[in-house]
Amino acid sequence: MKKRILLISVLLLSMVGLVQAEEGKLGITFDLTYMSKYLSKGSEGYGQQGALFKTIDIDWFGTGFGSYVTHRSATSSGYVDKERIDYGVYYRGQLFGDRPYLTKYKVRWAYEHYPGLARNRANTTNEWNFAFSWPKIVPGGLVPRYVAYYEYPAGSGYRRHNVTGWVHLFGLGYDLKVPGLLPQTAEQVLHLSADISYRDNLGGKSKDNDWSHATFGVSTKFKITDNLSFVPAVYYQASMDDSVAKRDVTYCKLSMKYKF
């Protein structure tokens, strides 16, 4: 019932936004992403295997509202039961205009479903994501951010029904401009990132409530055509808690995005 009320509320708010955005355009993005090793909030999702993500994301006429569907699967056999489909909605915007404490935010809700298992046997969950960043609060281009993940079972009769918790991420980002990496580009922007995560009850007794891991990364974007772009990234995750990750990991992420 709560989920239905939430969906109805989001749809009504979306309709209000659509009425107000007469000049906006519907945006559709197809995203194919490969991860050489799949990590979920610091934990290994597919052992030593990588993952593929196929996403359709819809921007509702520039209103700030959006919705998406993502299919996630391992890059090798043996993980059929862990394939997952996410159905999500989100809203993004900003507060305080051009002031130094300008705040950008994105609130997202997703229903995370495992189609290979019966609904009450899978770790089917609802997840909220609250993301904030402050692009002007620190001089010199350093951007602090905070992300809170709140996850809980999709039903009282589901497996692991008593596991509910948060993960808090505190991070910094910086865009470094360097000479163009391709002949047709005058300059290239490298996005540098560093963050640290604290796990608060997510995973129940099997996971510690503690600082779990830190991640350092660099990514960039290559514009192939007006609609097509390629985004490569490399990350290093340093484990701080063996109950979440037993070893440090270096992995890459490669994304192809096509936007209508």
C-alpha cells in the first residue's frame, strides 16, 4: 500500500511538472555500462566477475522529474539468480541560486527486483537515495558531496525481512582540465573523486556498523557525436572493514550513452 501511494504521488507531481514545462523536451538516454568488477556499496556482488548494466532513462521535459529501468547481470554464467531489474523514479534540482552555498540535490526511489527468484525468496528491496553537492562552497573548484542510501525489504514476508539500514557517503570531486586527448578536442576534463563510506545497520548482523571503505577515481567523457558519448573511468577501493570487503580492489567502468 505504501508503495502504491508513493507511485501515485510521484505521478501526480510529474503531471504538475509537465503542465508547467510547455517548452521542455522529453529526453531519453540509453546507457550500456561495463564494470570489470561489480561492487555494491563496497561489497562484491558477483565475486571476481564483472557486470553489465543496460539502462533506459527518461527526463520528463526538463521538469526535474525522471524515471528509469536498469537490468544488471554478471559477465559470466552461474549468477542467473542474482540478475536484477531496477524500476526507479527521481527528482533533481537546486536551492539558493547563485549564492556560495548553492545546493544541488537528487532524490531517487527504486524497486530492486530479482526476476530469477520467487518474489518472497529474493532479496527484493526498496531503496531511497538522497544526494547533495555544493559546487561553490569551497574556493578553487573542489566540490563536497554527501549521499545517503536507505534500503529495506519490499515486503514483510520476504527473505531477510529484518534487514534495514543506511550507508552514508562523504566525498569530494574536482574537475581537472588537461590538453585534449583526441585531435579534435582542445581540452579534456578529468573528473577526480574521493569518498569514504559509513555503514549503519545495512546487512544486519553479517556487516559491521563502521567505516567500511574509501574509493578514489578518475573519469572523463569523449563526445563521439552530438548524441553519442563514451565515458571511461578507473577506481581504487580501499577496504576498511573485512565484513564488507576483504581486500582492496582496482576496477574500471566503461559507459556508452546515446541521448535522443
